[in-house]
Amino acid sequence: MAQKTTELYRGKAKTVYHTTDADKLILHFRNDTSAFDGERIEQLARKGMVNNKFNFFIMQKLEQAGIPTQAEVLLSDDEVLVKKLAMIPVECVVRNFAAGSLVKRLGVEEGQALTPPTFELFLKNDALHDPMINDSHVVSFGWATAEQLAEMKQLTLRVNDVLSRLFDDAGLMLVDFKLEFGLFHGKVVLGDEFSPDGCRLWDKASRKKLDKDRFRQGLGGVVEAYEEVAQRLGVPLD
């Protein structure tokens, strides 16, 4: 088993470590919770553990559906061994219902069903507040090739199909989510994480928000909401 060595990168909610295997990294999910490009940060007990186990559960479901992910082995409550990817600095966003920035940009009603789902691209750059970009930007600036981008879009829409059914069966609406991809020996692979930090999840009956919007909007009960989602899905937290 690869052993943790030096710190590679410290993000807003995770720390990434090198390991004794050049092809593997360790992700440490911290209790840090941030919003508004890191302008507001708080520590929420149990959050790192919940997101780590939630993410690994989702990645296993996606692997079973034939979607390649970087997840390898759950190491502890807050650490996971992953493949080392050359990350592509582009976020792929799918929206099944209108919420968040889409509502602000277009003036549409929150909760409006989007048929078919929308697909958007954003440059991963906190200093620029993750600006929206298009296919042409991605290829012209060399962030990914046209072929890699097409694969990213196809995989993102497949993830949406798999997870929309999974959450629907648990009485939840997968409102929207973002994904990040990287290259592993030239192959496009799903990286980073899938947790309530990077998606919107509402209760189907009440439309209660059970995701990071509880933190952004000061609704409280953030970790409790994450735990409720995990329990509905059958994620083993203990």
C-alpha cells in the first residue's frame, strides 16, 4: 500500500499528499467549509468524514456503471487513496433544475425543470471567480483537446443518468452538480470529489435544501443535512 509523504496541494476543503507510489495520491477531507470563493470559511465537525465516505460511495457506484474514477481505497474516516491525475482546469456542470447562478444570470424561476438538462463549462480559477467558458475556449487555450472535451461531456451526462436515478430512488432531486476530470496515462478519468459540497440536492416532497446552500444561505444544519442524504442513500458512515 502506498504511504503518505509530502503535501502537494491544500485546497479550500481538502489537502492532497504525495505517496510512495508515483501514480497515487492521498486526499484528506478536512472539516473546513467555504463559500464565495473562500471568503467565508468555518469548521464543521464530522464534515470531512461525511464527505470522504459519501464521495467514495458515489465513486464506487459510478465505477460499477462503467465510468472511470480516480478513487482507489478508502483509507480512514477522512482519507482516500486515489490515482494521480493531470487535472484539466475545466468544471463540467449539469443542471436538471434551475438554481444558483443560472437563476441570477437568466432571471428564471428557481426549481424550473430543465428538459433536456443543460451542460455548461467553467474555468477553474478562484481569482477570476470561475468564469463561464465554451468549447472553443477550452480547445483554443489548450486546456483540453476537442476529443478529451467530448469525452468529458459524454461522461458527465452518463454520471447524471446514473446519479439522478440513485437520488430519485432515495426521495431526492439532483438539482445540479459540477465535475472535474484529469488524465491518467492519457485516459480521461473523473477526479476531485462528488459530495453535497459540489451539487444541489433537494427533498422531492418538500424541496428542502440538503446541500452546501444551507451554508451559503445561512440556513444551518449543514452536516446534519449531508448526513441525512448519506443515510437515505445507504452510505456507511460509522
